[in-house]
Amino acid sequence: MRDFIVTDTSCGEKTLTCAALYEDGKLNMLRAEEYGPRSRVGEVFRGCVDSVAANIGGAFIRDGRGGTFFLPLKKSRHEHGKTRHETAFGRIVQSQPLLVQVRKDASGLKEAVVTEDIEIAGRYAVVSRKPGKTSFSAKLSAEQKDLLRKWVDDSPCPEFHLTVRTNAAYAEKGALLEEITALADTLKGILSDYEKAGTGTVLYRPYPFYIEALRDLYELPDRCFSDIPSCREMMEALFSGTDGAKPEVSEPLRGQLSLAELYHLPEDLLKLGQKRVWLKSGAFIVIEQTEAFVSIDVNTGRSAKGRIPEETYRRVNLEAAAEITLQMNLRNLSGMILVDFISLENPDHREELVNVMKKLVRKDRIHTEVIDLTPLGIMEIVRQKVRKPLAEVLSL
């Protein structure tokens, strides 16, 4: 049974709003935000160039409400040079208005990051104003891409870039094209409103984080529960216009236990704040987060040694790989991740470990790349930074 829950819970002195997916009672997905002002990721607003920082290849954008954001020029419509900063619409200068979208929240001492490549995401597709032809999720098979390419050949929004998401593999043609049209209309409205908006005007806000988490699941849950009326109403509205099978959305049965307690969410949050994670075999992994990277160490622990050490190490590494993939998702680990696996002498076992990890990270909603496995058994993984890591949300 797959249950999706949205509830408030306490962690230390903080109150968190959590969206969690439990599969047969085990936590499989988690998004948590501190109760209060919501994340601004995905928000589109009319900003103003505060200054151009040529030495770091970016510009600082103010939102007219006291907020400052960083715009990387080399990753936007700008071309960074020593004396010129060109956009698709002309030269960028101080006090110039810009339409931007928040890509990353502020983290630590780093400002929030914005981009000029405005994207409006749906369940099956993403429509954006960045240049380029239609692209497809790398997780789609060749056969799926061929079929979907035929469906979107006559795109209802030829003036925009279209990205077809993995979930489109499970969509009907009519539903996919209808969503693309709606996304394109939203983007057209933003571009039109921008011309007459003042600095700081918010032109688009995405769905709340718990709705995005629910919408982006590859497979919809069987049931959705929330003891927060507004959240329950939003989930009901999400599925109100859909045909076919959809999850039951309801209020949890009232009893002595809260929804968070019923699913043992406080205990799960406590475990996610600990460095050591035990595996079923008796082995364990240790997760250390630093400013520069994340290190994960795999240890045999109490795992039975067996007659053939190499086979034991192989089995522990494969078990650890699955758990590490889950922990990266639950803790929202990002950036450079170095995993110190138990050294394997057999090259076939080493190759198997790399292939298994690559297969596992393909299921991750956030772009994750397995770089290589060094001779000392250290695997290099890069995971895109989007949201704050869970440790920062929990202030651990």
C-alpha cells in the first residue's frame, strides 16, 4: 500500500510541514519545509539589476522587497565578457529590469539563484522560453520517445521550448497536449504581464511543495491523507479533472494518535538526522555533510563474513548502494558526493557496482550522475542542487 501524507510535526524547536510517501509502512520519499514563509523556488518576478559582477561571471538582482538574488551570466541568456554582458534583448546594465525565476533557495551564506530561462512545469511536460528544439527525458526509452515525438510534432506552442517528462510515458495523447497548451498559455500570460508590471511584482507562483511532490511521482499513491484542511483541498483539486484511476483523498480517522505519530514520522526524522544508518545485513553506512562535499563510508559492521570475503564485500556494497540512493533522496544530499565503498578486487564486481548505482539513480527525480569508481573503491557522484538539504531544514 502506497500512502502519501501531508502533515505538520515538531522537530526540536521547529514546526515542519512534511509531505511523505510510505510504501508498506516504510518511508520512501520526504519533502519538508519549516512552517512559515514558503520556498520561493519556481517563483517568477520582475527584478532589477543591482550590479554586474564581472569577476565572478554574474549579476546581482534585487526584487524590490529587500531580497537579493544571484544570476549566473554564463548559464543564462547572457554572454559574459570582459567589457560586455549581452542578452538576447540587448546589453545588461545596472538598474535594467529583468524577468527572472528563482531556481535555488538561499543556502547558508549563498544568495538564492535566479535564471532568465523561465520554465512552467506540469506533470507530463515543461514549457520554457529558452531556445532549442523539443527535448525528452533521458529516462524515457527509445520506443517511448518515438511515440511521444509523433504526439508533439504539431506542438501547440512552437514559439517555446518543450521538454517531455518521464511521466508522459503514462499519459494519454489528449491529456499530454491539453497540459502543454495550458502551460504555454500560462507562460504567454507571464510575458504579457511583465511589460506592465513594476519591480518586485510576482507574476507566477508554482504549486505548494507538497502538491509538486505528489504530482511528480512516477506512480500515484493508493491513498492521500492530510489533517490540514487546505492541503487536503489542494490535493482533491489536483485530481478533480483527471480521468481513470486516482488516489483516494481523505482526512485520517480521528483517534488518540496524530497523522504524524500514526506513520512514525517524528522517529523517521530523528533517524534522518543521525550519521549512522544500519543495513539489514548488519553492515552500516556513515554520512558526513561538509560545506564542500558529502562523504559516505560503507562498513561491514556486524555483517556475517562468510567463507569468501570478496563475495561478502560485494553483497554489502550492493545493499549499501540501494540504501545510499534512498538516503540521498530523503536527506536531499547534493553537490559532490564521495562514497567510500569496501574495496573489491574482482573487476567484474567493480563494474557491477557502478552499473547498479547508475541504474538506481535513474529513478531519482533530481538529476544525478555517477562519475566513476576509483581504484581505492571511492565512487564519485554529482547530484544537482535544488532545495536545501534536510539537515539545514532541521538545523542539525
